[in-house]
Amino acid sequence: MALEPLRVFLVQLGHFIPKLLLALVILILGWLIARGLRFAVVKGLKAISFNVLTEKAGMDGFLRKGGLKTDTIGIFSVLLYWLAILAAFVVSFNTLELTQVTELLGQIVLFIPKVIVAVLILVIGGYFAQLVAKTVDTYCRNVGIENAEFFARVTLYAIMVFVILITLDQLSIAGDIIRFSFLIILAGIVFALSLAFGLGGQKWAGDLLERWWSGKKGR
């Protein structure tokens, strides 16, 4: 009877060691997969010139100004690397029947894809904002609107704020009050820009009609 606790301990240890070894194997495989995934992501995104898109969107420049030594592709590769590592930890701890740790890590694993999508939204939205701002600047200069650069910057900031709001919503950070408040502000900006374009375009349209009418009379 005195050796019964020792026997129970040895039996439990005999059941635990295979699980521990399996968990270690899973972690090693997860680490190898994570390294391969990070390498593949960097090579794949550069192959499709994704770094050109992020540079034009202003993301890489923003990261450099923030003192970071990596670019957007580097952030993607790190996020996917840790996604694979944490997924391996989840499987390992689940093998060891550590339910509470598994649930905690599972929530982090589910959050990382949201961060990846949020970064994609920022990249695509930033590129679109730059493109629209340049279009607005060109249009204003062609129709003779003063302060064309100002309107272009207002357009850029308005779109970027909207993109940031979508990003925060993707991360479940922004609330309905912030969302509705921004939509009201955005509607006001759009109305102001439309009014400015309408007033500025009157002269351009008038000159165009005058040239057209003069040419018709000359015939």
C-alpha cells in the first residue's frame, strides 16, 4: 500500500511522456513549416511586385518614418510565421490536454488573420487614396481651380480616414458612434469637393462650349 502512490505516479508519467514527445514533435514541425512559410511569402509577394504596390500606397515609407527596419512584406511574413507557430502550440497543448492554454492561444490565432486582412486593407486603400488624390489634383489644375494641391490632400486624407475606419472595424475596435460620426464628416467633405468642382468646372465648360460654338459658326 505504501508504494501505491508511486505506482500511480509512474502510470501517469507513462501516459504523459508519449504525449509530451508528440507535442515536441508537433512544435518542431510547426517551426519548420513557419520558416518555410515565411520564406515562401517573401519570395511570392516580391514575385508579384507586391512591394511596388506597398511603396506606392505609402505603407513602406510610413514604416521607415516610424523607425522600423522592415517593410510591409516583412510584416506579412512575420504575421504568418507566428500564425504557424501559435497554431503548432495550440495543437501541442491540445495534445497535452491543457484546455485553458489552448483556448487562450486559439483566440490569438483567430485574431492574427484579422490583422493580416487589416494590413491588406491599408495597403489597397492607401494605393487607391494616392491614385484618387492625383486624379483630383490633375483635374483641378486642368479646369483652373486654385489650390489644387489642397483639394488633393483633403481627398487623400478623407479616403485614408475611411480606410482606417474600415481597418479598425475589421479588428473590432471602432464602434458604431465613431463610424456614424465619420460618415457624417465624410459626406460633408464630399459635398464641399463636389461644390468646388462644380464651381471650378463652370469656367472650363463655358470655355469648351464657346470654342465649340465659335467653330460651328465659322463653318
